[in-house]
Amino acid sequence: MERFDLSGLKVSLVYPPYGAIKNEPGIKAVKENYGVFPSLSLMYVAGCLEQHGVEVQLIDVNAENLTVEETVQRLQAFGPDYVGYTITTYLFYQTLSWVRAIKEKVDVPVIVGGVHMGMYPVESMTHQCLDYGVTGEAEATLPHLLDALMRKKDLGGLKGLVWRDDDGEVIYNGNAPTLANISDAAWPARHLVDNSLYYSFISKYKNFSCLMTSRGCPYRCIFCEQGGLKFRPRTPVDVVDEMELAYKEHGVREFDFFDSAFTIQKQRVIEISKELVRRKLDLVWAARTRVDCISTEMLEWMARGGCVRIYYGLESGNREVLRTLLKAADLEQAKQTVQDTKDAGIDVFGYFMIGNPGDTESTVRQTIRYALDLPLDYAQFSKVTPMPGTELYSMYVDEYGEDYWRKYILDESYDSYIPRPGCDLTETQIQELTQLAYVRFYYRPMFALKTLGSIKSMHELRRSVSTAWQMVATKPEGQYQEMDLS
């Protein structure tokens, strides 16, 4: 990986807060109580920039609950040459509101990145508050951009860059190549944030952080933009080295692995677990994966290595719906994998989706019954949202004849609920069924007693009671509100 001398440059990275909006997978009560997670993407960007000699400031406005004025004061005290943000499609205008408000007081060029920028690079740059966009992996683009700007080079030959020329025309040269060996990438710069601020609603320890052991996924689930991307794993030693550093230098006791499917290579998972056992690190971790990428030997080693929870993409309790989603596992295999995981002493969190192609009220109720029948410790029920870059979104474009997200990015007023392809359930029905699923799952007497028995503090008790009440009391309509920038 090419190295640049960018010493003398100062870059601030800002992670704004986010609120509930129309077209997002979660319901408001769950989103507001799910936890506070670091921006892993911005921490990766910070680590990459530091490798090249850049002085970096990372402000997690969301975790610290800062106002615009407080954020501006920190930026002005640091004096950045550039301010960077990561952008997601459905939160585009929430992030943009912070970009605009900050740029009024800190008038330096703005650089934005994220998966979204590879989907709608030209459309995003029509907003004049954005100066440069990087697409693909930041490690392959951002240092090249900063080097060119620092040395006043021509930007025309830079792959992965989006910008406006002197005539105001948006120029995009296509994505840069991906990293061949992601073990060469810098680790997330956890020293730039307060790791004690982060938690999930079921995390066991502070400090808490997130971690990626691989990028890409060979599977092709129709709802995931990672589907079909080349799977690039890190070496077991590199993964555990990062965990050990975070543990010893930043006191991180718990990790949440954000890989799309952590257990694709079973032997690699066993080697990571064995390395954790060998080093005797007093920490725990959780991972996301598929029910058809599991073996009992691997589960046993994961438990020994500190794995306390696995998040499985179960999605639906209806076989036809699962086939449409291109999920290879059947209901019986999923049930056996969940039981095997429990037998290994690992908690199970099940992910389900409502509003899939082929979903009816009957199939959704079948999914709810299936979730109740499994020995799950936790469950999340998400509203299906067709996102750009997925096969599901291609199905939407074919069925409805429009690129909704492109119109939305170009025009903020184009803001309506996006229908689901192959599903006749209305938005209200989907929200009501999602709420019903949560109430049915979490309001069972035995589950409530188990939850109360595991609560460790009054703060946790208040949060649990508040979340439970919001699930029941919040009406499907009127859940969403504008961001308050005061």
C-alpha cells in the first residue's frame, strides 16, 4: 500500500447524531434504546490518515450529545484543513443538515465518503456544501486525494474521487481498486474517542467497541449490498493483536464483530478463538453470521475464546419467503443451529424482517410464531427497506419504474414511504406487525422475569421499562420528527 507524507495536514472527522426517519429498518422505540455505537468507518479513516502523517481529530457528536455550537468550538480550536463525514443513503439529509450548519462557522473544504457515495456520487455532489467525495474503500482513495490537494496536482486521474471542476460540473472517475490485503489496513483509531461512552442494550461491559475481521461476503442475499463482494479475511493474529491493543491501552472489555458473516471460514474462526485462549485476555465478544456456516467444534472454540453471543440472520419463518431472499438454510437447520449454539453456552440473537417479497399478514404471523418457538435470547424485527446496491432494490425499480433514492438525493422534498417489491402490505400494516412482533416476543412473562433478573443497575432498569412502554404506547403513525440542531 502506497505511503504519502501528509505531515502538516489537519483533518477533523465528525459523526453527527441521527434520529428516526421514514424509510429505515427499525422502529423508533427500539432505535432510541438500542445503544450507542462508535463510527467504525470514521475510526478506520482516522487510522488510515494517521498512517500518512495527518493530525486527526474525531468528534463523536452522537455519543457525546454535543450541540452544533459545542462541535464548532472544538473544530475551531483544532483548526482543520478539511472536515470529513461518512454518509448513508437514508440518513443523507440528517448528515447534510450538520454539514451545512458547521460549514457556516468552519469554512473549510468538506470531504464525504461511505458506501452511499459509490451508489450516488454525482447526485450527492449537486449539494454545494460538499466539496469532495471518495468512493469505495477510503484507504485506496483518500490519501491520494489529500496528497494531490496538498501538492496542487491534477485530480483528473484519481480513481474513486468525485469533485466539481472550475465550471461547477461534477466529475467522477469510477471506484478505486479495493485493498488486496486488508491486514495491511490501519486499525481503527480508538485513541481518538472515549470508548466508555459506547454500549449496546445487551452489552456486558464498558468499555465497548466494534471490530471488523473481514470485508465482503460471497453470499447473495437480496437485501444486502455486501452480497457477492469478494470475501477478504484478516489473519487471526492481526485480529487478536488489535483486540489485545484495545484491551490493554483503552480498557475495551467487549467487542461486537460487524462482519456480515464471521464464520464463513470455520478454521479461521477456530484459530482466532485459540489465539484468544492462548493470550488469556479477559474480554468477551459477539459476532454476526449465518446458520449454515456453523459447526459444533467451531461453536465450542468460540465459547472458549470468549464469544458470548451470536447474531443469526433468520429473516422469516416462511420457507417460500426464505427462498426468495436467497437464504440457503431451511427452518429445521436454523432451529438446530440455534439449539447447538445454546448448548455451547452462547446466547442467540435472531434477526427477522417484515415486509419481504411474498410477505402477507399470514406469513408475518408465521414468522412471529417461529421466533417464539426458537430458544432465542433476543430478537430484532426490522422493516424491509429496499436499499441501493441490492437485488431487492433492483426488484423495486423494475416493479415501480423509478429510482426512488436517486430522486430523494437530488430533491429533499421527495420524501415518502418507499413501498416494498412483491409485498402488498401497507406501511401502516408493516409498522403495526413489527410492533406486534416485539410485544409478543419481549412481553412473555418468563422473558420479562429473565430480563429483570439480569439487570445490574437502576439506569438499566429505567431504560428497559422505558423501551418496553414505548413499544406498546407508540402509534405507528407520527413516529418520525425532524432533527433538533440546537
